[in-house]
Amino acid sequence: MKNNPKNASSGLVYSTELGRTCPQCRQALTACACKAGVAPAGDGVVRVSRQTKGRGGKSVTVVKGLAIDAAALAVLGKQLRTACGSGGTVKDGVIEVQGDHCERIVAALKAQGHNAK
């Protein structure tokens, strides 16, 4: 895969060596050079909701609207999953925690100084 011009133009978004990769600079998302200084835009309100759509009836608590960088979002996601005692993931600037933990997550976010609804 190294220095192969065919791979440079492909739409590679995941690699077993690097994990998720940036589509612009082809680096790992954690080491992305093109979006390193850009924080996601937010209106200052963190929205916590419960979703079941597309998950086979299982509920997932979704946290959106956090205006922090990807590394801090991953750390916060880990803290929220630990506080709830369940699994989850951080994808595309959204934290997903398995189960219905809306009240617990809102309380944890307010304790850290976020404006959560």
C-alpha cells in the first residue's frame, strides 16, 4: 500500500494498519494534518436523545452538539460510557452509548460544565 498511485486516488476510509483515515490527507484520523486545528462548530447546547431507528429495536443514547476536537470527544465518550456502565462508540462527532441513559448523561455533562438538554 505504500506509495502506490492506485491507492492514492481510491476512496479508502479504513485501513487495518491505521484504522479510520482522513479522505483528504489519507492519514489516520488521530494524526490528520488537514483538520488538526479545526474544531467542529456548535451552538453551545449539547443535545442528548434516545434513538432506536435502524438498530433492531435496541435503544441508544445519542449526544450531539459538542464543540470539541476529536481527541477530547473520544475521552468524553469513554467517561460517559464508564459512568453508564455500558458500551458505545464515537462516530462523526456524535457519542453513542448503548441503552437509555439520558438522565445520567445529562447530569454528567452538566457536572463538567456543558449546557446539556
